[in-house]
Amino acid sequence: MSSETTDRGPGRRWFAATRAVVSEDDRLVPPLLMLTLLSGVTDAVSLLGLGHVFVANMTGNLVLVGLSLTGAPGSAPAGPLVTLGGFVVGALLVRAVAPRQVGHRTLLGICAALEAALFVAAALVWSYDDVAVLPILLGAVALGMQNAAVRRLGLAGLTTTVMTSTLTGLVAGRAEERTASTSRRQALSVLTLVAGAALGAVTVRSAGTPWTLTAVAVLAVVVAVTVLMGASAEQDG
């Protein structure tokens, strides 16, 4: 009996720990999908209303810089370079300023709250910036912070912006990586980004660029509140 009880103790603890990890991951899926939606909306508004650049996905900006170096028609290096610079600054802020003892959930919530403030500022200055350099810069800093925080969180299948690797993992990932939960997250991530881009395009055409940036800020606030409340409940528990 004693041996059986001893065997069950660690087993039960392992099972409880596994359930805790799974449930924590599941709780993070909705806010990360909201950030993915935010990324799609942001790239739509940056392409259609801020000067044909990508604020969330940096791969496109690297291509645009390459095109501008060859003098391709309609390509200019200023916008993509500003966006790349802002993105790097945002990522470095998270790396350099965020203390390591801050929980990953708390860090993500704080970054989402700062994103909201940056997008509100972008909406406010848009009317006064004919070439939209400042709104592009503010949005890029926000998305650089988001990507750095999400990367530190490290939830498989949900990067919120990097869809090339997500799509590759979904269709050609190694067998040990293609778990049901990871594949489901990857599929949802791709679909959510597409939906965000479509929503952003409709909103820009119907409501204009400033209101779309404001909608992005509201979405970031929802994420911040959701994540920070979850982090607070975790600490209380």
C-alpha cells in the first residue's frame, strides 16, 4: 500500500502540472489570436493608408528595400527603412528594459497596453503628417514590442505575425512538431491574419485611416486587459 501511494503521488503531481500547463496555454490562445487579428488590420491600414509599407510583417519591407535599391518604379526606401528601424527599436526596448523577473504574461499585457497608446498617438498625428512617417514609425515600434513579447512567451503555433514559418510548419513540419493543438493554432493563426487584413481593408475604405488606427488601439486594450487580468488571477491562485 505504501509503495502504491508513493507511486501515485508523483503521478498525480505530474498530471496536475500537465493540466496546468495545458490550461495556461489554452488561456493564452484567444489574446494571441486577437494580436494576430491586430497584425492583419495594421498591415492593411499601413499598405492602404500610410504609404504602401508593412508595419507588422518585416519580410515585405526587406523586399521593398531591395526593390528601391534597383530603382524599381513606385518604390522608395524611406518608408520601409523607417518601419524596419521602428520595429527594431520596439524589439530592443523589450529586450533591454523589461526585467527578466517580470512574468511573460505580464510582459505581454504591458506591451499590448503600450501598443494601444502608440496607435492612439498614430491616429492623432496622422492628419498632420502628409507623408505618414510618424504614424508608420509609431506603429512599427508597437509591433516590434509585440513580436518580442510574443517570442519570449514562446507558445507553439502562435507568432501573431510570422506566417511564412507558421504555414510551413502547418504543412511540412516534423512529425514530433505536428501535434493536434499546435496544428490547430497554426491554422487559426493563418486564417485570423487573413481575416484581419480583410477587416482592415474594409475599415480603411469605409471609416478612414485614423478610425482604423483607433480600432487597432481598442483591440490592443482588450488584449492588455485580458492578459493582465489572467496574470493577476494566476498570482492570486
